[in-house]
Amino acid sequence: MSHGNIHSRPPRFGEWLLRSFCSYDYLSTALWDMEEIYHNNIEIKGKARAQWLYTKEALGVVYHLYFKGKSQYSINSIAMLKNNIIVSLRNLRKHKGNSFVNILGLSSALVIFLLTLAYTSYEFSYDTHHDRSEDIYRVYKSLNTIDDPEYRDSGTPAPLANTLKSEFPQIIGAARAMSYRKILMEANSEKFIEPIVHPVDPDIFKIFSFEPVSGNLDEFLNEPFTVALSETVALKYFNTIDVVGETITFNGQLPMKVSGVFKDMPENSHFKMEVMVQLESVMQAFEQNMTLWDNNPFYTYIRIEPGTDAEYLESQLPAIRAKYANDPLDADGQSTTYFLQPFTDVHFDQKVLGSLGTPVDGKRLNMFIIIAGIILGMACINYINLATARSIVRMKEVGIRKVIGAKRSNIVLQLLMESGLLVFLSLFLAVVITGLVLPALANFVDRPLTLKFQQLNLWVFIIALGLVITLVSGIYPAFVTTNFQPINALYGRGIVGKKGGGIVRNFLVVFQFAASFVLIIGALILGGQLSYIDNKDTGYSRDKIVVLSTRDDAVDDRLDEYMEEIRKVSGVSTVATSWSLPTNVTSNTQANWTGISDAERLPMYMVGVTHDFFDLYDIEVIEGRSFDKEIRTDRKSILLNETAVRKLGWENPIGREMITQSGIKSTVIGVVKDFHIKSLREEIEPLQIILSGNYATLAVKIEADLYETLVRIEEVYDSFSPVYPFEYRLFEDIYDRAYEQDKKTSKLSLWLTLITIVIACLGLYGLATHKVERKTKELGVRKILGAGTGSILGLLAKDFTKLLLLAFLVAGPVAYYIMNEWLDGFAYHIEIGAMTFVISLLLMVLVAAITIGYRTYSAAVSNPVNALRDD
């Protein structure tokens, strides 16, 4: 053996394995024998081979020790692990009450957390399925209108897309899209009313990711009068996807050839295209002018080269507008300005009006995540409080373990294992309950929510979540329980009297109370505002009014005759048409008259109505008169609302002359009482009402049985339009739908508040348990000295009351600020009164009294001998 080989050390990793996993008795022998073999192997097989054999042998030793049952040589790690699990299970079973409370709280919070995660992750996944979605942008515009300088709209002009593509080579694709609803499609000798049809440019396939299932994607819509169908629609029309070359009739008049079929788009798309027709050919057929820069019915999407500076591109758009739209730049800027919006942001932007799809409030989603996180945090706090309270009971157990040689790390590990068992049991229950409840939530939020249990990522997340909660909730009680000397533990002097632990626990409880207060106050204000909306006098009636749909030109051409036939139906009291419903007047103009000065110009909304409009909606004419069928000159008359008269500053408006948008000189004949022409979120705007035969909505007021009368109206409709189906909507439903999201938010908030209160109650119970355990001997002494039950109850409740009031003082301003911000979104809203805070405080006091009442009362009436027996 060479001198160098004699001093060669075995590989460190192999030695580490042996020292880590072999028992002390076996270790010295193993090290000696293996080192001798190692040196022999160096002489025979060389150093590198010897090191590999040493490491391999060390691994073999560990394998035999732990997997071949030769545990007599091990350091009992596996045995300790098994023992810790057995002890943890026994403790869970022994303390059934605490275990039940913890599992109930944690599993409830985890259900809320998982449901919230399923919902919000679905919303945040919108439009992310397209390749390079980060390079896709929507173009929208802002208008420097007089009445709304922050007006944003998604409508863009026809020439914009092609202009951008020709001016900027870094744009890969630019496409226009439109949205037609309830279109008649004829295919395979059958008629279908398609909910939405999108006229689009062929570049749409260069921007978004479509997967062709029949036909060539590069040829989709490249020819005029072609149509591309989704797989579902192709099957619906032809019972097969092999339909390229088949003919479909669009809107009952334009035959179109099917150029391809694509795989269905996912539901989480802010627009879901199922029938796409070639835009240019449709516009030509409808004789639409495609050169106007001030006509904005198109949506414009672009895709840019990766790495393109989108901000720089956006900064060039004013010059493009100035160059092509003859809209020169000046000191005040253009009246129309274009912006680029990242495609994945579109679903969360409610400020840009007229978007495809229905945008959601991103702040509301973030609020749900925060609340779910707070609820989960409260459940963890509950566990910490209960576990800390139990630490007093377990002092002797821990002390004895320390006396017989257990290390602190071993005890901490065992306590963490107990936490882990409880957390993962709660997690298992939560996953099962979430799977059962999720379909109901999906139905409520109208989203296809699912938990994809077959995906590994979901299980990795669940296990990681369980480990994090175990550490967060278990580490503090574990260190508190083991942080005292064995002699003190055996004498029952552990953490009692330590102020640090009490401050932490009190802070956690105040946090719980404060969160509960915020949610209770929020729920009360939210419910109050929705009640206010339901009961607000909007200035018009919604009862028994039905809005009819007339999409058929055959009905439009004979509208007066159709309306007259409806009036003859028994039960119909009034029939009227208008440009829009009184809830959503969109046409705007300016006040105008001969000799008007710039200072007198006033932005003003306008609506055209027929004679019975005011009677149908019960809109009150407070000055002058309404339109009269017997007075032919009323075609040149105007009614104003109160706001318009007030802002114009006219004391005697009747008889004043105004010029309408179409340039007709008209006379003001009446003033109507203000009614809300928009949502209650917006102020009532000045409005002028003219007599007009043009219409967009046909409404009927029914004074008899609603559905029997509708059946008779449908019979009338069928005699006018045998092609299109009869459709109607209740005006009341249309009104409610405008506040649907707020009402859903209210219901969700109510449930979250109730669950938060329940979890807070569990926390209170934990605190009460902790307090009673700490004061058992003190209460015994006090009772021996003559203290009554009332004084004992007061002693125990005093600290709770302080914490409750402190939490209320913290939560009150926070809740006021949050809810005041929310109410500011409504032009008309309730005021946050002191009574809301008083009610929330009384509610929490009541809940707290019920929660801690039993625990403190049982301590107050217990036999003091039992408390002092141990001493």
C-alpha cells in the first residue's frame, strides 16, 4: 500500500450517511470495517473505484437498516416517527372537543379559500389561452366630450385596422370585428336563430389561436361571402364537421360558403366566436361606407412582433388620427384619441364601454381573495389560540419527556406532526366539500368552475398549502409549549405569567374581531344600498311592462298595424315605442337655439318616443302638457326634464324655441319630472324628448294576467312574422339585471360574513378556554375567599370586553373608508350612519356573550376544591 493511499479518506458523503443513519453501537464498527475495505479497494481497483464502492456500500447499509427490517441497528428515527404519529392520533382522539373545533374552523376556512381560488383563478385565466397573448392588444378610443372628459369606448372606425397595419410593419395582424345578435341562419334546409354572429376580417386568424378541425386555417374567410364555424355549430347545422364547401344563408338573404371549421373556443374568452362571416362582403351587401373615420361600430385588435415597444406604438396613434381623419392636433388635443390595451386586461376593464363580452370588476375579485385569505388566517389564529391554551395542560407531559431525555427538537417535531395531521385531515374534508359545493357556486356565478383532480399541479398546490398552514399555525404553539424548564413544568409553572405570549394572543384575537367587524359593517351597508336601489323612486314604473323584440323586417314594415293589433288584445292597456328604455338613454346632443352663446351650450341627452310613452311608464308631466295625437304640430315639439330646465336657467320654459339634432326648430311644450335615464351610479342628466316614429324598443303594459295576455300577443306576432320566434323580456328583469353583480356580491358577502363570524366565535371559544385554564387556581382561591358567580363572570368577561372594544375602534374607520369608497361609485346612495356601527357592535357583543358564556359560566360555578387539589 502506497503512503498516499494509507492517508486517503473515504468519501465524505458516504461517511455522512453512516454517521447520520447508523446507531452509535453499530457506527464505530461500520466505519472501521468499511474504511479497511476502502483502502484494500484502492490497492486493487484504484481510488476512484474505491470511493464509488464505499458510497455504494454506505447506501446499501442505510437501505438494509430502514427497508429490510434491521431496525435494531438504527437510531430509532423510524420508530420515533411511528411513535409520534401514534401519540398525535391519540391526542386528537383524547381532546375531541378541541380537535372538532379546529377541524371545523380550518375545513370551513379552507372550503372558502378553495372556492374563492377556483372562481378567481378562472376569471384571471381569461384570454390567456392564445399563443403570444402578451403581444395582442385591443384598440379603444377616448372622446373629449363636454359632459364626460374621461369617456372611453371600444368602438373604432372601419379604416383604422388596415391603416395601422400599413403604417407599422411591426404589426403582424390587424382585424376588425362586429357583433350581430339573434341572426337567422339557414343551413341544410333548416332555420336557426344564432345568438351571436361575428363579421370579422381574415386577419383574425393571425392574431388569435384557432385550431382548425376541417379546412385550411390560412384560407378561412379569404374569399368574399364565406363563413367559418365552430365545431359545435357545424354539428348543429349539418351533424358533421366535414362541411367545407357547404352553403349557409346569413340573415335570410346572403348565401355564404363554409370555408372551415375550428375547434370550440374556451369559455374563458372575453368573446367567444362560433360563427364568423367575412366582414367586407357583409358590409358591401348592406351598403355600409367603410371609409368614414367618425363612424365607430367596429372592434379593432392587433398583434405586434415580440419585443415591440407598445407604448411607443401607442404614442404614434394621435399622428395617425390627424393624418387620415383630418383631425389636426391642437393645444387641447384631438377630440378622439386611440389607446392600446393589453388583450388580457380587457376582461377586467369596465370603464371602456361597449366591450365584447361582459367585463368584470377586477377589484372585486381581489377583494374576495383578500377576504378568503383573512378567513384562512383567522382559522389559523384559532388553532394557535387553542393549541397555546392546551400547552398549560400539556406542561407536565412535556416536562416528563424532557426529564427522561427527549430533546426539544423532538418535542417540537411531534407537536408539528400533530398540527400537520389536523391540518391535512381538515384539508381532506375541505377538498371533498369543495368538490360537492363547487357546482352550486358555478351555477351562482354562471361560470363553468371545476377542480381538475387529474392534474398533478392541483395536488402539489394542496400539499404545499397544507405544509404552509401546518408551519404557520403549528410553529408558535410548539415553541411556546416547549419553552420552559422541566422543573417548572412539573410544578405547573410554565408560560403562566409570561406577558409576551399574552400580547401575541390578544393581538391575534383583536385581528379576528376587527376582521369580523369590517365584514359585518360592510354587509349591513351593502344590504342597505341594495334595498335603497330596490325601493328608490326612479321616476318611472316597472310593473307589468313587457319589452317585445321585433327583429323581422316584415314586422318593422308594418309596425303601426302590428301595434294596433296588440292594442286590441284583451288585457293590454298601453303600447309605445321609444329609441331606448328609460333606464338607458344613450343618444346625446347639445342644447341649441337661434342666437345661443357658447356659455349657454349644454350637453343634453335626447330620446324619441311615441304618444303613449309617458302613460306606459307613468312618467309625470309637471308643467305644460305631453304630446297630443290630435295636434299635428307636436312633431315639432319638445319636452324637457327638470334637470335640463334648471341647468338652462329658464324660469318659464314653455313656449321657448329649441333646435333639434336634425336641425328642426321646435317648441318646448312641457316639462317632465326627473327620472333616472342611467343607472343609479350616475347623476340624472339634462334630457330633451321629441316625438319620433323611429324606434328601438316596443313596450306593452299589461293589466290582466301576464302570461295569458302574452300568449295572445304571440298569436298576433306569429301572424306578422312566421320566421322569427316571439321574444319578450320583463322590464323589471331588465332593471334588476343592471344591478345583478351588486346583488351577487351582496349574497357572497353575507355568506362570507356568516362564516367569518362562526370562525371568530371559535376563536373566542379558544381564548375563553385559554383564559379559564390560566385562571383555574386563581378562581378557586377567589371562591374560597367568598367571591360570587357574578364577580367571577365579570372577571373573566372583562378582558374580552376590552379586546372587543379595541377591535371595534380599529375596524370602524377601516370599514367606513372601504364602504365609503364603494358608495362613491353610486351617484345616489345611502349615508353611512352611526346606527350601522352600533348594530354591528351589539351583534358582536351578543355573539361573543353566547360563545364564551358557557365556558366562563362553567368555570364560575365549578367546585374550587377541584381547582386547588393539585397543590
